[in-house]
Amino acid sequence: MSFQLLFSFFLPVKPFTYLCRKISYPACERNRSFILNVLQEYFNPSQNGHVLEIGSGTGQHISYFANFFPHLKFQPSEYDEYLFNSIEAYAQEVPTKNVRKPVKIDITTDSKTWNLETKLFDYMLNINMMHISPYNCTTRLFQNASEVLKPGGMMITYGPYAHNGIIEPQSNIDFDKGLRRQNPEWGLRDINDLQEIAEAVGMRLVKKHDLPANNKCLIWLKPANE
């Protein structure tokens, strides 16, 4: 998720400076504890493992989560290298030191070009990307997840979604219209369509979690026999 896209929706708590390095967005501060509650249901509390976040943005989420899972190694990624300074600044404040340096990932490219080991990751995270990126980013997200996740691995996505062709409540309808006015390729994705995309690459939706502000966490599983 690029800085330019983020700036379209949220004003930072404090402006970015090269002294503070960190960029802070109120939305990240508001939703991170709710997302964490979901992660705590699925992340193994005792087993070592690896987590890849696609579209780490400012780095606020991944560094916050890393504090609660010291046995996991968190790999942030971002297309916009401008955000690397902020990601690294947040990571440096994590006492468990389990956040790696960010890597540049274009989600529309094949995962074999990412200089990351395939089938290494136990978990993938993707927060607030699908609705502010072209549809191809969503299809490639699932394709690449099926390649970089271990058998039995999970991808957890967060954001606002349509379901059965319906967007609700009115605030989400208005949000979707606003996105499409900015870019016809943006907009809320329908969970039914996402299930078809996932199943085409051998993954499946196993759980939907309703979260505040009309958002959801969706849990996608790569079966262990893959």
C-alpha cells in the first residue's frame, strides 16, 4: 500500500520528518487491537514460525503485532520504498527484535522474483489493500499466497468487503462509491468472488470475523495436503 494511497484517506497524527522517520495514521492505531485479537486465535503461541505482511504501509501494524508473538519472525514488505524508513523506525522500537528489514514486493509479480523462500511462511497478512488497488492485485495476492505459504499455512486479510453482491451499511456504500470515483479499478471486493479466486489456487475461506467500523478479518487456509 503506497503512501500516496494512504494519504488519500487518512491524515497523519504528525507529519513525516526525517528526524522522527515514523509516519503515524489514526486508523492503524484504532484497528490494531481488534486485528490482534483475531491473530491470537490463529497464531501458534509456542511454535517458531514466519509471518509475511504484504503492503506493510507505515509499519505500525506489523511492529505492534510482533510484540505479542516473540517466537515468530515478521517480514514486512512494501511496494513504495519511501515507506521503508517508517517501517524500520517502528521495527527498531520492538523489544523482541523479531521484525526483519522491509523488502520491496510488487504483488502483481511472481513470488519467485521476490528473493524470499517459497513455502517458508506459516502466515501471511494483508491489511486494507484490496479495495484501494486494481483487481489484479487481489488475484495475484491469492496466487502468491498459495506459493509462499507452507502447507497448512494461513493468510489473514482485513478490510471492508461486499458479500453476496451486497454492500452494507450505507457508510460502506458511500465509501465504495468514493473509491470508484477516484479510480474505477478500486472498490470493495465481494467475498464470494474472493472465495472463487482462492479455490482456483487451492485455498479456502475457513472463517469470517466481524470487526468494528464495518470491517472484517477473513481467514484463508492452504490445506496441509497441498
